[in-house]
Amino acid sequence: MSLGSGRGVCRVKVTGTQNTCHWDDVTEPAVLDFAGSDAVLKEDEYVEYPDLQMYPTVAGAVVAIYNLGDAAEAKLVLEPSTLSRIFRGAIYNWRDPEILLLNPGLAEVLPNATIIVSVRQDQSGTTEIWKSSLATFEDQFAMQ
């Protein structure tokens, strides 16, 4: 069964037979014995659910993917803080001065176009670690 790690972690915490997760789904089973997530439980979750254990088994990466269309062969360089500003909407054009400063010689190649960002809006572990990473790159991202 595939639920997403947010739902899976929520359901593995349930101790009764009722699904007490805040999602409007009625997928069975409501309670799980095992769930997988790439997000680590927080200290307060261990206090609230002392019987839960995490067993790290696989390390993975979360990556930003971009599409420059006709300029696809350009080797784009972005600093972590630049990536954070793109994802919070502070940098919204491919020819932003910060991007051009990091990519000398690409001014003629990068499109003069809006950067369209797509993100997940669910409770996935991937989303959690992505947002946590962006927050470490730039304080302003953490305040959103």
C-alpha cells in the first residue's frame, strides 16, 4: 500500500483501531506496524510515542531539477542560498543578477523568462527534508 511517508508515519503512531490522522481518507488499514520515511522523527515524537523506533536503512538525495529549454546544454551554477531564494519567490527570472553573477557568459543563453517552480504540498518526508535544507541555506526561508 502506498500512502506517502506523512500518512504512513501518522498511522504507525495510531494505537487504537481508528484512523486518527487528519487526512480525509478511509484507506485500510487505519493502523500500520511498519512505515517508511526519509524524514527523521523529532525528539518530542519519541517522548510522545516511546515505543516507536527508527532503523536507518537507506540514504537518499533530494535534488533540484531545472529545464532551460533551448539553453539545456548550459551548465547552470546555483549556490544553496540562491536556490532557497528561487523556491521562496525572491528570485523569479532566469536572468536575475544573482544568477548571472554565478554564471558569467550565460547572459545570452539564459531565457529572459519567469522561473516556474513546482513543489509538493503534502506531508511527505521528501518535502520535509527539502524545506529543512532550504531553511539552513537562508534564514529568510526558515521564517516563511
